Amino acid sequence: GAVVSQHPSWVICKSGTSVKIECRSLDFQATTMFWYRQFPKQSLMLMATSNEGSKATYEQGVEKDKFLINHASLTLSTLTVTSAHPEDSSFYICSATLTDSYNSPLHFGNGTRLTVT
Amino acid sequence: QKEVEQDPGPLSVPEGAIVSLNCTYSNSAFQYFMWYRQYSRKGPELLMYTYSSGNKEDGRFTAQVDKSSKYISLFIRDSQPSDSATYLCAMSAIPDGSGNTGKLIFGQGTTLQVKP
């Protein structure tokens, strides 16, 4: 099956610093990747859609200057949390589809647990 | 009202029991239905994918979709302790330019605990 790899799996950073999270599709090319955020005991909240070679599309309420997304190749998308604050502490998960079809199911990475102190 | 409603549980059952997990939804345009399993501190794993109404079976798992009632179910037979996880339903509609974007809408997730 499709494999999506996410790195790091957990990170602790100090308030005010920036953190970069990588998402890779290991055995397929993904023109579109998605970034989600999940708080404890809550469902997944879509943050943005990452498009290879173009700007990401952010969901309403998500600060694009704070959550920088770069999709420089067909197998790699990165999410950078800039000037992190404790309220940014969360579980961030990326996903991708095997095809660009709207009905193609999502395959998720294993997530990155971010703790901002 | 949320587009997708899912009882968060937790649901606790003995090993070997049949488990029924359910979601209701309000958008009649949803046509693609998925169930994901998420272990603690891990990303969701796709379990079942169905289109429109009907049943789909895969091993101990059966997914049912009743579009007339806007209700989907996931049944787990002979449940095992390793099935203990959070189960998320998700669904999407064909993009139509009038509000349906094709993006996946997730339920809140039901936490299942299977006791040995």
C-alpha cells in the first residue's frame, strides 16, 4: 500500500523558534499533499492543501505566514511552524492520495507531536 | 449541527465481541465513505473504502452505507485487544462548485477498547 513518511515523529522547541516537519511519499508521486492538525481526543482539522510547484491553499482561520508550506517536489512537502508558541503544541499529520482524483482516499503519515515550551 | 456526527465513546467490549461503530451525516451529496483506524500517537490508517450505498467486507471488518438514512457503520467481528484504537469515519462528495469541494470530512472518532 501507499506509504507516507513523516519526520520527526516528535519535537520539543522553545517558544519563538521555528520547527520544520517533513512529509514524504515513499513509493508514489504526490502532486497534492494535505496537512492536518489534531488536538487530544478531537478529530482531524485540515490546515492546508499543498500543491507541488505552486502555493498552498490554506483553510479559513489558518495563518499562512505562521504555517509555511513548501511542496518542492512530487515526493516531499514541508510544514514550518514559525515563531512557535505553546498554543501551537499539537499533533500534526500529513497525508497524500495516490491519484489526483477527488475520490482517491487519503494515506496518512504517522504524525509529528510538537511541544512548545 | 456538524456535517458528520460520531459518538466519541469510549466503547469497551470483551474480546471476541462484535463491535458496531456508527456515523450519521447531513449532506446528502456525500458518496465516498471511509473508515480509518488510529492508534495512540500514530497517524490514521485506512481500513475500508466504499462508494455509495451497500456493504463491503474485508476479513473481520464489514462496512455498511445506508444513504437513505444518511448512516454508515463499521462492524468488527471477533474483536481482539489489538483492535483497541480510535476509529474515524470520513466522507466526501463530488466537487460541484456549490459548496461541495471533494475534501474529506471526518467524524470526531470513537475510542474502542477491547478487553482480554
